Amino acid sequence: MQKWIAIGIFGILLLGGAGAVCAKMQQTQPLHAPAEHVLQSSCADGELPNSRKTAETDFEVGSKTVHRTHFSAAYPQLKGLTSGFPEEMINQDLENIIRKYSEDMTADDTLKVTYEVTRSSGEFYSFVFHGTLTQGMQNGTGGESFPLLEALNYDAGTKIKVTVENLVKHDKESMSAFGKLFSAYAGNNAEAFGDGMGVYFTDNDVVFYFLKNDAALEYTQVHVPLKEAKPYFNTPIQPLE
């Protein structure tokens, strides 16, 4: 397991097997149970090895590692969250990142992921996952790699999970004005603003990300200052600058 660096990094190495493992995952069972499917666990249930409270958050971010017959996985878990969101819900969302990208993996695939907390205002949190999925490796080398970028955003004050779909007001005037603002900051990366994009927050910006095409080696990210974007946000969603 990697050591914590700055705001927190964890590594995930998954070696997938189709068939039985995929079937078990589709049942959405906890990654650390049932016991007969676990070869080894790095900690007892409820413990958070290598956990630490970050300088910018009111909760601890720890890692758990489980080993099954067909893959190994290390994933973050939160403890001590004092905001309105239940820890269990967020922890399940974090586990689901692993499930999403591992269900169709084979023994020739690997997945490596890091994450960071890009936003924590006491009630507003953004978790951003970066990584690479490599498929079709032969004896641990080669294969085709694909970028991974996914964010989870929580507004604890309103208990809303924030996505592109619910972020911007949907009236015609707001959508038109925000579309022009987005295009101004997208520049040469211009693409029409739309629900198919991902979003996360930093202290000063709202960041939209997308793949230009299936062959893109990395995600395009467009940073829009919060001060300019907030007038177009839905009223309940108001992250502080």
C-alpha cells in the first residue's frame, strides 16, 4: 500500500477475471465480505489502516485492502465526517468506482488509480479520481491504455450529490449565458456545454472534463472561475469562493 502524500494518494491494482467474479460484483456485495471470498484483508472490519486527517478536511481518509481469488483492491474510506451526508453512502460510492471499472476486466488487464480531495469547504466536498486502464497485456507488458477521470461531489448543506445535470439552471436564458461563458474559457478546446461532461470543484474554479474522442490520450479540462459561474447555478448549490 502506498504512503499518503500531501492530500492523499491511493493506488489500485486490479487483476480481473470474467465470469464468477463479475457475477458476484453485480450483486453489489461489500468488497470485504462475504468471508469465503476473501483470501486476506489488511485490516479488521471498521479499522482504517494508514488513515490520517487532512489539513483541509474535518474527516479522516483511510485505505482498506482486500484480496480475492481474481483481483486485489485498495480503496479509500471516510471516518469522522461531521456534515449532513452519511459516511456509509459516500464510502459505498467510493467502492463503486472500483466496481465500475473492474467488472469487465480480464486477467490481462490492470487498473491504476490515484485520488485527491480538490474541494473541502466544511460542507462542500469534491473527490477526483485519476488513473489508467490497460487492457490486453501479455505477460504483464504491452496492451492498450485508456485514461480515467471521475469525480464525486457532495453538498452536505443541502444533501445533494452535484453533477453537471443538476448544477446549472435549466431555463433557456441561463443555459445560453452559461454556454457562452463555458466556451470563452474552453478556447481552442471548444465543445458545446452539455450533460455528458463530468464536473468537480476547486477552491476557485468549477472544472468540466470530457474526452474529445475515443482515441484521446487524456481528458480535456475546462476551468471556469466560481465567481463567474455561480449566478447560473441552481439555487440550492452554492459552493463558497
